[in-house]
Amino acid sequence: MISFTLMMIFAAYMLGSVSSAIMVSYLFGKGDPRTQGSGNPGATNVLRIAGPFAAVIVLVFDILKGTVSVYAAFLFGVDAISIGVIAIAACLGHMYPVFFKFKGGKGVATALGCLISLDFNLAGLLLGTWLLVVILTGYSSLAAIVTVTLAPIYTLLFKPDYVYPVIMLSALIIWQHRDNIRRLLGGKESKIWKKGNVNE
């Protein structure tokens, strides 16, 4: 079972390493998103570079990377802690993709995909939190930070067995947003709907 779990972790990382933002951006003739805007290959950057349709494709694919990885682990009866590690592996693949010189995105959509597999109510609450913060503040990055900070609390309500893995996942996402946190504190972060904003 240990060898099988390790195989699942490896598979999750490899799936996470498939960067839809880079592929879709090239498909739409916009080039590498890592060389434009914030340099972040994520849905928000693609939204500004290639438009909403391209961004939706990226968002859906990035969510599926997490959903498929975790749901497959569920189907094979992997234990809660190992599922948490598999989820983290999928996010690490997105953040540090082996196919793209280890320069990836921040993992928010992939993490959401992982949590969708845990519980639809949990995922809905997380998505609702993100949308609420974006509507109230206009900051995509702040919405992501607030959402993942609350994720362990929400998980405690719906899936308490997975609190510790979600804490690890949340810490990883917050770490990826450290530059955004500095810009937010310094009043230099741009809002998601402002033309030219590509920070996520």
C-alpha cells in the first residue's frame, strides 16, 4: 500500500505539472504568460492576456488537476493523511512544474479542486468566500489568502478528518502569496478588474 500511495503522489505531481495557462496562452497566440504581466501562469494572468474564455479554460483544467488526483485516491481507499499529501503533490506540480522549468502558478485553483473532492459543501463555502472578498475588495490575491486561511475552519465543520492536511495545503498557498501580501500591506497590489492588473 505504501508503494501504491507513493505512485499516487508521483502521478498527482506529474498531473499538476501540466500547465494549462502556458498551453492555452500559446494556443490563443499570446505567448508565455510567465513573461507577461505578473509572470504568474494562472487564470487571472491569462484573463488579462488572452481574455475571459481562455481564462475559464485554464481555471477549469487547473481545478480538475486537483479533483482528479484526490478523487482517484478516494476511490482506491487511500487514508486521509496520504490524501492530503497527494493534494499537496498536485499543488506542488502546479507551482513547480517539471515540464516547464519548475516555474508555475500559485495553486489556488488546483487546491480548490482538491477540496471539491473532499466535500461539495466545503468547496461551495470556499468559492463563496473567495467571490465575496473579490466583490467587496476587488483583490484576487486577498480573496485567495482569506479563503485558504478559513479553509481549515470550514474543513473542521464538514470533514474534520482532513483538517491537518488542509492546514498544510493552506500554509503552502499562503507562502506562494508572500509577495502579494507585501504588496497588499504596502498598498501596491492592483485590483482584479483594473486594466493591466495581472497579480493573483
